[in-house]
Amino acid sequence: MPKFFDDEVVASWFGYHPPSSPQIAQAHEHVRYLFGELGVKLNNLLPEGPDKTTTLRALREAMYQANASIAVAQAVYTEE
């Protein structure tokens, strides 16, 4: 059965991908800024408790995933 993802693509997901240009670095910073703004707003809006903690942790994970999408796409699509 054919693989859905090439091994190189999967390996790339786990590699370190430093920004290859100032534009990529700026995109990472912009993502962190946007998620930081939302995090602060949610921190002030939501009542204290485990659901708030889960929300902020999920938001942090979403930020990591957003930055990973930039880093991995840069590595995969700029090598062609």
C-alpha cells in the first residue's frame, strides 16, 4: 500500500527549521504576537479554574502548531 506521506516529509516534521529569511522570522513573531494577545484577553475574561487552564494550554499548543506549519512548509516547499 502506498504511503500517504513520504518519509522525508515525516522526518521534516521533527526537524529544526530555522527561519530561512527575515520574512519567515517575522511570520513566526506575528503568530506569537496574535496568540499572545488572545491569551491575555482570555486570561482576563475567563473565570479561574481547570477549564481556563486547559484553554490557555490548548491556545499555546495551537501557537506551536501554527509556527510549526510555517517552519515545515518553509523546509518542504522551498527545497524544490
